[in-house]
Amino acid sequence: LARWGGGGGGGDGWLPGFVGATKDLDGLGRAKALEEDETLAIAHNEMAKRGDTNVTSFTESGPKGSFNAVLHFICYVHSAGKIYELDGLKSGPIQVGEGSAEDLLPVAAAVVAKYAQEADEVRINLMALGPAQ
């Protein structure tokens, strides 16, 4: 997208500014800049307010001046007899169970069900990726 229209140069708005500010970074550097871009997070939350998503609890729950992601992904994986939750908003993997690869789905479902019971508002999309059969 940034290359569209001759390298993303020129014009006003967030995208040309972001492209210009990150043009000398490698892919990981641009990814980190994108993750930490407060302007983009604020715009995302403003757009979410126009829909059905209740973002008030997300934007008011953090420290003053902070911003929080309204939407993010959590992945559950099996590795070496343990089942882990990988959540980009947490500092590292969290072990949520033990068992075989066949136990991954029931353990993950139990964790998601617990989150749903504890939440004031539940909006969850689930997707499973597995081998072709």
C-alpha cells in the first residue's frame, strides 16, 4: 500500500507521514513503529465508537494518557506437553494447561469460556487452524 502511487510520497494524512517517518527502518522497525503509533490507535478507537463496540471501558481503564487496543488476537498453542496462551498485550506466553495436541481445543475453549463469563461485554470471534484431513 505504501508503494502505491509512486512510493507513498506526497500528500497529506497519516499514511504518507508514517511512510516518511519510517522509510529508513527495516521491516521489524516499521512493525514496532506501527504498534506504538498512538495516532493510529486513537483513530481506531474513534472509528470503533461509531459502531457497536463499547470502547469506553478500554480507553478509561488505563493510566492517564495511555491508549489500549480494543481489538487484538490471542492464540493458543500446544508445545512439549503444555498448552500456552500467546497474547500480544501480555509480556510472554502463559501456560493454561497440560496435555497432548488433542487437548488443545478443549483447554482453549475452557479458557475462552472463563473470559466470557468474567467480561461485562462479550464479542469474540474464534478460528481454529489445523491439519487437512
